[in-house]
Amino acid sequence: MGMLVPTALAARLLSLFQQQLGSLWSGLAMLFCWLRIALGWPDPGKGQPRVRGEPKETQETHEDPGSAQPTTPVSVNYHFTRQCNYKCGFCFHTAKTSFVLPLEEAKRGLLLLKQAGMEKINFSGGEPFLQDRGEYLGKLVRFCKEELALPSVSIVSNGSLIRERWFKDYGDYLDILAISCDSFDEQVNVLIGRGQGKKNHVENLQKLRKWCRDYKVAFKINSVINRFNVDEDMNEHIKALSPVRWKVFQCLLIEGENSGEDALREAERFLISNEEFEAFLQRHKDVSCLVPESNQKMKDSYLILDEYNFWIYNFCWYPPEDRQFHSWLCALMC
């Protein structure tokens, strides 16, 4: 006669294996992706997909994702790589894998998103210019502007790997380039993890600003406000660079990415309070291009896809292990 396993014990065992199961899903995703390409398997996602987004009141309970109202993925952030040449201590999309979706699979996913209503695409990472020295990114940018005719195509980069040649080849297809700059003090950049050795992050920022003017690409700056830069006065530097937008983020913890036992970063020491963030905003209120991005807005306002999700969403798979990072990304029904 077999022994019955108590429900509580079973739940605990399942919890212990949660991380291993998540890794298994990622491995299977990679395997099936390459098998489908190699063997020419048919596309199970034909037809126009529907995006289902959970209303806020059901995001914590997950009782019935299928009952939610349809949501159009107007604005999409595609983090197609986790690899980066910087080591920012607060990074919330860390290098847990080196996987990058094959170019044609990524294009097919972008096409499906366009059919579902996408109007804006932002490419990020990791550092998006690492893959094939920016060629992979350039081809996606050109595809989105030339073939999908998206009104807005943008990139977020740390700027360290961008060369003028890339602007010559792909600048006509890019609307906005956002460069991450958290401080105008090079020593602070080193503390944060943006040190470039002999190179100067701020000097490089000025060079990129000039290229954006020369090639008619709108220039933005993104800054993560954290323990090391929260008291800095950036008014004059930002006004001198004159970006079309200065997006200011509050340092955010994401379990499993920059916080927790399995995280590759420990961002707790970078955290600031809401009051400190508001004080920073108040000090820079006269900067006309300032756009604050609170933690709540950051978590709830975007459709965020990681390096696997373009392929996986064609199979109606919904990532179960990290609801916070994947925001309101639910199932794309084939």
C-alpha cells in the first residue's frame, strides 16, 4: 500500500524544483527553435494572433488569464540579448544565457506583432550592439522600418560599441537612439559598472550626440537614479546635450535578475527611497525634456519580450516563473 504524500509537502517539493524547471523550459525553447529551422517544421502560429492582457486586479491571482480583455501590443520592448560589455550593478536583464534568436525567426515574430497592432518597437539588451558588431540589430531596424513600416523604431544602448559606420549603413531606418548615462562624473560611472577603462563614457556620449545630429536620428538619454548618483546635479550637462527626451528611472529590484538567491546582480545597495527619487526630480524640474519613469509605471506600462519570447509566443507558451519582469505579457493565442 503506497504512502500518500501530503499536499503541503508536495507543494514544497514543487517550489524547490521551480528554478530547475525554468531552466528546462529555456533549454527546450532553444532546442525546438533550432529543430524547427533545421527540419523546416510548419509554423503553428499562422493567422493573426490575439494578445490577451490580464487586468490589474487579476495579475496577482492568475486565476483565469483566458478571461481577460484583449490588449493591443502598441509599444514593445524587445530585449533580444542578455550579453553586455558593462557590469551595471542594478541591471535587471542579466546575462543568464547567451541565446539570441536566429534573425529570420526574430523577423517573423516582429511581423506577427505588427499584425497584432504593434506601432512602436524598441530594441535593447544586454547591449544590443554586441551581436555581430551591430549587424544583427541593423538588419532588424531596417526590417521594421522598411518592410513593416513602423512609425517608431528605437534602440537603447550604452553607446560604447557604436561606430559611425553603423549610422551610414542603418541610420536612415532608425528614429530614436537612447544612450544610457547615469552620471557625468566618470568615477561614479566606474562605481556603477559603466567604466570603459581608458575610454570616457561622457566623452563618448558627446560623440554620439553629434552623430545623431549628422544622421537625423533623435537623441535620448536614459538615467537610472540610484544610491551613487541621487545627489548629483545634472542640469547643465543635460541642457548642453539637448536630448529630445531625458528618461529618468528609479532603481528597481527584479527577483531572480538583480535580487534574490539566484540573481547575477545584487542591486539592494543601489536602492533609493521614493522620497529621494522625488527630490532628484524636483532638483531637475527645469529641464524641459525630463520624463520621470517611476517603478510602478515601468512595471505596468510595457510589453516586454526577452530573448526567447518571440519564438515561444508562437506556441502560446506563457512564462510562469517571473510575472513581474514580463509585465502584462500573457498568452498570444495562435
